[in-house]
Amino acid sequence: MGVKVSYKELGLANTREMFKKAVNGGYAIPAYNFNNLEQLQAIVTACAETSSPVIVQVSKGARDYANQTMLRYMAMGAVEMVREMGAQIPIALHLDHGDTLELCKSCVDSGFSSVMIDGSHHSYEENVALTRQVVEYAHAHDVTVEGELGVLAGIEDEVQAEHSTYTRPEEVEDFVQKTGVDSLAISIGTSHGAFKFKVKEGEEPPPLRFDILAEIERRIPGFPIVLHGASSVVPEYVELINAYGGKLEGAVGVSEEQLRRAAASAVCKINIDSDGRLAVTARVREFLANNPGEFDPRKYLGAARKELIKLIKHKNETVLGSAGKA
Ligand code: G3H
Ligand code: 13P
Ligand code: ZN
């Protein structure tokens, strides 16, 4: 571990104020995952151009891929780039699906302004104890913490869950009170990745469990709720990928209509990773297929970055409602 640095020195913000405004305003803060330069540039450019607050988030895998020191300077560069664009938007750097106290501490020490401790695969008591420890360390550094109750179907980083376990509303009050978390990720029918629902041709995916969300909201009114696994798995991208040599059969996501409804409720952070991956892959495949003699990464990654900016602006403006809320 190198030198300790506070996110405040990097010009980042924690999520406290963002969530307060989002809960009161009936919209959700976008949390976009990134692993490389082009993704980060696209996220902050689109959010600056739509005047949206933003959470840029990295998974444990992304942190290993990009290197934690590099990430710190990338985040600092993103803040500076936005400032030079003349935009004033709060940017949080968040650890997505942290699985140990050590990892969360290390992120706090290296400039993250927010961390998630995902203890959802542990027993309730272990989840409470682990989350509480993270909160104590993070809050001492004015870093905000996201906890999770309930397990999403699919893969939660290294945690495999065959079937989802919906969040039990009767646990949320106790969890929030005992742990001191700033926000709570819940399971109401979404899942990670591009294959969220098994549906037959022409069938609609099942609706999210808004009844569970309403019960959670009733028990902890005004408390910031987080929705993971919230990519729409944009059909145009899936079609492009398949048209240019890819093989994504049966990829289905959460409809924009369902996400709009969630964003207008207590859900004030919506996590999107897969849609960004699909946008990048679609444009890279298309570009390389149409330009077989081209081998300059700036060309195909530039095309991907352009598509990502378009996608993120669309999400902020017409799905999450965060545009103009910075
Ligand atoms: O929730 C998981 C995110 O989509 C990150 O995925 O672990 O492959 O980076 P990753
Ligand atoms: P998607 O796979 O639906 O984009 O979900 C991302 C996520 O929840 C990251 O934590
Ligand atoms: Zn997630």
C-alpha cells in the first residue's frame, strides 16, 4: 500500500448529499462501472454534458485490472477534466461489491469516497458485524458506505447465487440501525449480467417486486435504496453484436419503464455495468468488421467511447432523471 490519500484531496465527493437530493427529488444517481480510460472519459463527459451527479464505480476485479494507484490518478484526472469542461458536477469514486474489511479499508485509504461492503452471502448476524466494522472505519474518514440485504440471482463478483433471495423487509430497520450504513442495496428481482430473465420469444420479463420495495420504504422512509443489476441489456446492441460475429442468445434486461418507476421511488442509486460493456463491444465489433485494414486502437475505441457517451446521456435524461440535478 502506498501513501494514504483522502478523496477530498482528489476533488471527489461522498454520496451523502447526492442521495439526500435524489430521495427528495424523485430521481436516481447513476452508478456506472469502469475499467479503463475510455469508459471513464465517456462517463464523466456524458454526465458533465447532462449536468448529472455521478458515481463512478470499480469492482474488485476492475481494481485488479486497472491498478489501484492508476485508478486514483484517473479519478483525479476525471475531476480535473470535468472542471476544464466548465461543468460543476459532484463525482463519487465507489468500490462496488467489496467483500472484505481489508479491501474496503484499502480503498478508503487510497482515495475512494464511498465503499460497498457486500455481506449479503453471509448469515444475517455476520453481515451486520462485517458491515458495522466497515462503517466504523469509513465514517472516521467521512466515506459513505453501502450495505446489502438479499441476494441477487446470477454472479455477485465471486459469489454464485443460483436463485435470488429477495430482501426481507422485516430485517431492514434492524440492519440499518445496527450497522449505520448510508444506503442499502436490495434484491427485488434484478440480477447481474446480460442474461437476467429466461423468457420465451415475444414474452415480457417478469416485473420487479415493487411490493417488496414499498414495504421496505414504509419501514425506513426516506432511506437511500440501491438497485443493482439494472442494465436494460439494450436490444440494439445485442443485435449489432450478433450481426458482427458475436453470440449472445437470450440476453434480456430490465425495461426502462421499470427503471423509471424505481428511480421515482426510494431507489436513489442505479447500478449499470453490462449496458456499457454491450455498447463498447457492439461498436468495436462493427468497426473492425467494416474496417478490416484498421489497427489503430484509437479508431475502434473512439467509436466505442462515442457510443457510450450517447448511451449514458440517454440514461441520465430519460431513465434515471438525474440530468440537470448536479
Ligand atoms: O456487479 C458486478 C459488476 O458488474 C462488476 O463486474 O466483477 O466483472 O468487474 P466484474
Ligand atoms: P448490470 O450487470 O445489470 O449492469 O449490473 C451492474 C451492477 O449491479 C454493478 O454492481
Ligand atoms: Zn452489483
